[in-house]
Amino acid sequence: MAHITEVVPNDTELEAMTNPKNSKAAETMQHRREVKRRLEDYLERAELKRALGDDDFF
């Protein structure tokens, strides 16, 4: 089973995330946020299925 750990970014990373330097960086940041959101939704649904006993792995 995969374990997801959260890492606290340093000040430089926080500044880069909140203030993109150009439109390409802003698009990349938005894309990463969307991918992360979809992954979290998928993992939440999988966890719910597992809790309800609808495990597709067996």
C-alpha cells in the first residue's frame, strides 16, 4: 500500500508557488494543482470503496 507523506516547502518554494514568474509557470502550477486534486479524489474514492467492502483488487 502506498503511503503519502506531506512535506513542508521552504520559503523559496512557497514564494515560487504563490508568485509565478511568467504565464508558462502559472499554467504549470495550475496543472499541478488540478492533477493533485484529481489524485486526492481518486484516493478518497478508493478508500471509501475499500471501507464499504467493494474492493476491486480481489
